[in-house]
Amino acid sequence: MTLIHEHVFVRSPELDVNFPHPEWDEAATVERAVAGFEELHALGVRTVVDLTVLGLGRDVNLVARVAERVPINLVASTGYYTGSGLALEFQFRGPGRLIDGPDPLVEYFIADIEKGIGGTNIRAGMLKVMTAEDGISDDVARVMTAAAIAHQQTGVAISTHSHPGTRNGLDQQVFLRERGVALERVIIGHSGDTEDLDYLRALMDNGSTIGMDRFGMEHVLPDDRRVATVLALLDLGYADRMVLSHDAAFFSRVTPPSWRARNVPNWQMENISRRIVPMLVRGGASDEALHQMLVTNPRRLLTPTQPGAGPA
Ligand SMILES: [Zn+2]
């Protein structure tokens, strides 16, 4: 069983150095994560994909300290989470920039996948890109282009953060397909934030898998409505195109643990095992459908395709 869109620690390195967050205690947070993953293992989870990339405070050495102590496979990822805030280096380095040359984003993403992240031998197993409400900005286009190139060279799948309210998963599909990415290798993330079945079916009919990946984020949409959407799509035969996850974290500076405990107590990585699977079963989901969404589909997406295979 795989949770394909989670975060171990979401941090903000520059803020953390200058204005340490009062709830961040490194040793205690590492212990909390270790205990959490041990509990997940007891619930049957075997693999968790950490989509914490650049822009979200990725620190692979810190995550490795957790990974080496737990029986779960933690999968690292590469990419860049930003709407229009790429680090200054990228404004000045790249094709047609002051320091002219190849886009360093491409080099970084590929090195993360082929060599290892941050001087370690821990290689990324997923590419992550994002498109916010304001759509595909210049920076987003640059990140997505680099991800498409890295995907074609390595065969590693692309997972997105989308904004279903503006139906921009469809824009992501057009953009990536135009750059030679087979949409079967793309997960349109956060799709579970909407109940617009026509939109969700269009994404899947175009070939992608949709991430019903925010169970527990009840401040955006309550879980019972998220479950109803999954059940409706299962009835329509889409078990092979959905993956389930939480987008949760053991620490996030964006929504710190005390805020989560008060406002969204179900937003944690045990939620699917403890609450959502039973709700889906009560709603009529079959064992086969659950296995497909939690095991078969993630395995397919985490298996790199032949590099350069191009659109199917
Ligand atoms: Zn996320």
C-alpha cells in the first residue's frame, strides 16, 4: 500500500535560520515522524512518496534520518514548487539570460534522479511541478519544461499540484503533452478538491491518473464529500486512474502542528487506513478497487518507463 502524495517536513530554510518557528524541535519532530511511520506500517502502508521539493524546504539528509529507522520505503522527489518565485539564480542563469547557457533546472532535476540528491546517493523517484490559481506563469512554464525534459531522459513520472477550481489540470496536460510527455505518466494532484465529475473524467479520459490526495484537508472539502466523489468515479469504471493520499506532513511551517490539531484533526497519514477505507467500503467500493487505487496504480506510476518513450 502506497501513499503517493505526502510530506515529511515542510520547512522554509531562510525563515528557519532567521526566525526559528516556535513549534520546530528537530529531535522531537524526527521522533514523531519515526513513530508515525511505524504506526503506518502496522496499518499496512509500505511506501510513502515525499513530494517535498525545492520551494518546500527539502532536506534529504533529515528525511534520511527518519527513513533509516522505519520499515517504510520513503521515496524522495525532485522538482520545484513555486508560482513565480524561482530563486534569483534562475533569473540570471539559463538560455538567453545574463549567464547564458543550458537551464540549470534541467541539470538539477536529472542529477537528483540519476546521481542523488544533495551529495547523497538518494535518488528521486518522482518529479513534482505546480500550477497555482493564476495559471502557468513564466516560472511555472520553465519548471514544467525542465520536468518534461527530465521525464523524457529518465522515465520518472510527473506529479502535479493543480488548482481544480480553475480546472487547470487540463492546462497542465496540454502543456506537458506539447512537450512530449505521455499523459499516462502524469498524476494530476489535488483533483479530489473538486466535485466536478466532468472535469475529473476529462483528466482521466486524457490518460492521466488523478490524485484524490487530500483526505483530511477538511478545511478545503470535508472527507465525506471527497469519498462520495471517489465512489461516483468508481461506479463509472475509473478505479485504474485514481490514487489516494493525504498531502499531510509531520511538520509544516505553513500550517503548523498546533493549528492542524485544532482545526483538521483527521489530516494525518493514518486517515485513509483508519477512516477513509472503511467509508469507501460502506459506500460499496470493492476490495479490487481499493487494491487498484492503493497498490497497483502507485506501483505503475513509480516504475520508470523506458526513457524517451514519448507519448503513448
Ligand atoms: Zn503536497
